[in-house]
Amino acid sequence: MRIILVIAIALLTGKCEAQQPYWAKTSYWTIYEIHDGNAFSYSIDTLNAFKGHRLDDSTIHEFLVGTTKLTAEKTPVWMGMYVTTLKMPDGSTTKAEISVYGGFFFIEKLQQYFEVSDENKEAWLKFWHDELERLSE
């Protein structure tokens, strides 16, 4: 009986891990020049009407090492965002909103918030600021 229980737990744990995005396999990260409060409501198709800039995937992958899901107890507060799209490991494209100050982001396809590690947070925030500034030039 214990063996069955151990196997069941191992299978469930493996299944839960597989549901989290594998960041190294994300690609085509793109930031858009959007400066309004409607960003959450824009569809991916609508984003094509905005000026966009493709980002270096490997740089983003480095920042996302150590990223964790935010729990329900840690509710993010938005005070500005960068609007992006990315290609998920399954090949689908989704929208992601990146907080301008908090080190967290929201992946629409997953309906989940994630937070970069404390050691990457400062560089992560600077990266997004610099990329939007570059796009706005």
C-alpha cells in the first residue's frame, strides 16, 4: 500500500511541475510601446497596431532563472506595466504584463503571476525600463 501511495505522490508531483512554464523554451519575447490603462484588455491581435521591439530571448531566460509562482497570499499591486508577448513552449503565443516596479509578471495563457528571484529583480526592472526607452526613441 505504501508503495502505491509513494508512486501516486511522485506522479502527481511530476505532473504539477510539468504545468509550470519551462522558461528556457520560451521565445519571441516582444515589448510594445503602450502607455495607457487599457493594456490588460488588449488582445494579441490588437498589439500588432502598436510599435513593438523583439527582445533577446537568452537575456530574458537568464533573468527568469529562479522565478517562482506567486501564491494567493501575495497579491500583486499594479502601478504600471510593460506589455509583452512571447511564444510558450507548446508553440502558442500569449501576452504577458510585466510590472514596472515589483519584479512580478502575469502570463495570460496560464492566468498566473510569477516573480523573478530577488537577486535578478533589480537588473530585471532596469532591463524592461531600458528596452521601453529604446523602443520609444
